Amino acid sequence: GEEVAQTPKHLVRGEGQKAKLYCAPIKGHSYVFWYQQVLKNEFKFLISFQNENVFDETGMPKERFSAKCLPNSPCSLEIQATKLEDSAVYFCASSRDRDGETQYFGPGTRLLVL
Amino acid sequence: GNSVTQMEGPVTLSEEAFLTINCTYTATGYPSLFWYVQYPGEGLQLLLKATKADDKGSNKGFEATYRKETTSFHLEKGSVQVSDSAVYFCALITQGGSEKLVFGKGTKLTVNP
């Protein structure tokens, strides 16, 4: 598609439950990025993919977060055993190539952990 | 490491006023620089970008010039409109690096009629 699509738009989970978020990048884009936007607008990089391969995972809290980008499927970000501090808006972005290429963002998934 | 510092605001202006939002950066390597805008309840939209020194990015009346000597990328608009009310983020990507965007903390702009 012409835009980055993210589902669901909103997600509510009780503490300890699993949350799974999905992202369909723009067709033809090779790179996918996940960012977390917390209170006061701060963005935190989580993970990036080059096609189905992890490109950079230095931002991922590995004990509870995992992500995949499989061929012919939306990319996914999964949080096992959510905590209150996971409440945030999760944005997916995609870019055609590397070396400073523009990243195009989806509308985000707002996760609320109660 | 790489970082972006931008004026925190909030900034409140009257319609048709001149806007400047300051942004400076620290980067290892040679970054590409971006301004993104986030309207209430929406995702990030690219506003403009510049990829090398002295480049000027422009869009919708907004401009920013990549100044390597002062490591700055200030956003300007000559005459703001109510519809420009949003949060503006300065960001960089270091070319040849991890490709992740490094964002400033955002500046909330409110334009009153």
C-alpha cells in the first residue's frame, strides 16, 4: 500500500497479559522500524528490520518484547506479560532504503495497560 | 552518541506571526536531518528534510537550513496559521549507522486566531 498501516488503533490489557501489535509497511520498502512514544512526547527506538532480518535491536527490552517481520505477513511487535510502564503509543515506520532515507510513519497503536 | 536538542516550548503565537523553533544536534558521522510534525491524535508526518550541509528543506511555507558549522537545523515559517498548531520534532539519522531516528523532545505550537 501507499501508507504504513497499523492495527489495532487502540489496545487495552490488564497487567501481565500479552499484547500483539501489527504493522504493514509501504509496498517496496525494505526497512521497518518500531518506536515507542511515552509521556511528554519522547520517542524511544525499539527495533528495526531489513526485510525479514533484524537490523538493529539495541532498543528492545528483550525479556518481554519480541518482534518479527515474516515474508507476506504484517510485521508484529509482541509484549509478553505487559507492565503499567508499557502504556504508550507504538509507532511503526518504513523506509525504502538505508543511508538516511526518509522514514514514513503509521498512525500508531495506543496501548493502555491497567 | 547522537542527540538532538530543541527548544521545549510550549510556543504560543498569534496568526500570521513569525515562527522559529531552534534545533541543534550532536552526531558521530554525517547525519541527515528531519523535521516531523504530529497533529493532535495523529501519527508523525514528514515536514521537511536536508541531507547535506547548506541544504535547505522546505514545505508548506516552513524552511530549515542544514548548518554544519553551528550543528543546527532551525525551523522557520514567516506567517503561521491556526492549522499549524501541532507538535514539531527535530530528528536525525546518521548515514551508514543504525538508521534509527534520534528525536528531540518535541515543541508544542499553538496558534491563536
